[in-house]
Amino acid sequence: MFLLFLAENCAVLNFLRAFVLFPN
């Protein structure tokens, strides 16, 4: 559960990072 939680957080951070680095 905890590892899954960390994995989801990493995915969210990567998504936000991509959104910031490559805006529309």
C-alpha cells in the first residue's frame, strides 16, 4: 500500500512537472 502510494505520488509529480515544462 505504501509503495503504491509513493508510486502514485511520483506519477502525479511527473505529470505536474511535464505540465510546467511543456505548457500548451
